[in-house]
Amino acid sequence: MTKKFRVEITATAEADVTEIWEYIAQDNPVTASAFILRMEEQIDTLEHFPERCARVPESHLLSERYRHLLFGHYRAIFKIAGDRVIVMRVLHGARLLDTKMLEGLAK
């Protein structure tokens, strides 16, 4: 039997998702809602085999080993902590992650 992880999303990551919806909704709210729903479904798949996702390229700058799940032009940045997968941020793929983006987030 495969190990199942509990997927948790920080308030900051939730705010990121809201911001993405608002940006896409400027052109089409229905498309924005459908996109976010598909993104959330993909994030939920992290409950099984989150290690399948690559480590973030910026990992040499960070003290912890973060991974990312890619979806369209976006990436959900997360860490694995025991039996939990903690989604820290959801950012556009063109944005580089730095320590300031992770300050004050749940450990």
C-alpha cells in the first residue's frame, strides 16, 4: 500500500491562487474558475507520490529542499514534512523564488 500524504495549503498560497483567478478573470471569469479548479485538482494529486515532482531550481539559495508541481504557466511550491505536503506558494513560472517569498510561512 502506498503512503498517503495530507496536503495542506498555506494562507499565502491561497492568496496566490485568488490573485491568479483575479488576473485571468479580467478577461474571462468562467475560464478563470475552470483553470483554478483544474489547478486545485492537480495540487490534490500531491497526496500520492509528491516526490515525483522536481526540486525547485532555486534550491541552492534556500535552506530547505522545496519541490514544485508545474501546471500551465504556474507552479505550486511545496515541501514534504513527514506525512504532510505543505504548499507554500503558487507562482507564475517566470517568477524566481527567493527566501523573502517564504518568510513567515508555516514550518
